Amino acid sequence: MSLDKVVGGPAEAVAGIRSGSSVAVGGFGLAGIPWFLIEALLDQGADDLTIVSNNCGVDGAGLGLLLEHRRISRVIASYVGENKEFARQYLAGELTVELTPQGTLAERLRAGGSGIGAFYTPTGVGTLVSEGGLPWRHHPDGTVALSSPPKEVRTFHGKQMVLEESIVTDAALIRAAVADRAGNCVFHAAARNFNPAAAMAGRFTVVEAERVVEAGEIHPDQVHLPGVFVQSVVALTPEQAARKDIEKRTTRARREAN
């Protein structure tokens, strides 16, 4: 079995993702998202997807593109963000949305990749997260069609904790600053966010890398994600690697030096 996991491009990497699949996607807002893998999945045509990600991109970018083309039927995320189409589909009853506390979502992904079936956490105890009743899906008239079920709560060390199931997905799409041909990855700064956890949760994980090096060039102490969690690596061109859009750019006038 070859340890060289580099494939021909994004289209080849996502060709095996079928309609109805669950897909974990790295990134936070637009920081560290796998731009080209998402666009390749859009072109590929798979629909009825369950997306697990911190959020669902923004209007016209990232996972927002899959939303606009009605390729997503269910989202497990931490927040809606500023994606107006996401909010519209959810409130109109066109999309099932399972909102999950951010740290809990990260741990559900990591736990899934670690072979842990479920875990207890104090986050959400005494709220709709544990008691049930969070609206997952609406009727077109705005009434609730599907709500979250109640979860088991137990006491550990004198503190109540709620049972959360781990997440394992059919596929995962992530973005790395550097990857070697064996799939070992390094992430840069804030782009590290949900990428390692999403990668661990996927049964078949694809990474688009800004730079691909030979196996052994990344020092073991520098590896953020071991290659055992990665099945395919896509090498981006320098132009593609430079694409790092953000939601909003806020600037202020530079003060003159005294």
C-alpha cells in the first residue's frame, strides 16, 4: 500500500461522495475552509447532504454555495452566523438544523475520530440542550415540525452533566497550510480551528494543502494532524493557496507618527 496520498485535483478527491452522505467540513466562518473542495463538491452534484461544521459559510461563499443550490438537507453547527439564506431556509422549513454548543461540537467530532461513542459534559445542563425542545425543523408556517429530544443527565463529582453522542461522518473536507504526501498536516494560526477535529471524524478525509512536501520533511513535533486520519491530499497551486477571503474587513485610519 502506497503512502503517497496525493491525488490529481479537487474533482478527483470528492468524486466518491454520494448523495445522502454526511460530510464534516473544517473552518470557522471563512477562515481555514477548504474552498476548492467545496466548489468541487458543488460541481460534482451530490445532494441531500448532512453537513457538520462550525457554521455554514456566508451568502455566496464557502458552504453557502451548497446551501444556495439546495444540496444540503441537514446541518449540525454551532451558529447560523450572517448567512441570510441559511436563516431563511431554516425558518421556512426547508432545512433541518441541529444547533450545538461550539465546544461540544468540537468534542463530538474529536470523540468520533477517537472511537469514543459518547461523553458527558456540563455544557447545556438545565437548558433546552439537555431538556429537549430545540427546534430542528419548522413547518412552512413557522411552527415547529421537529424538536430535539431530551438527553440523559447524570452527576459526576457533584456536578450535573449531559450525555452527548460523538459524530462520525462519511467524509471530511479540510484545509491545511502544509501537508506531506503521507497526509500529515500542519495548520496556520486561526485556520487550525475545526480542521483537525473534522478530519478525525471523517471515514474518508480529504485535505487541500497550500503546500505539499515529501514525507519526512515535517518534523514529528510539528504535526498537528497525523496522516492516519487522511486518505487523500490535493496540492493547491500558488494562486489557489493565496485565496483567503474573510467575512468583513474592518480598518481604521493609521495614526501619524509623532
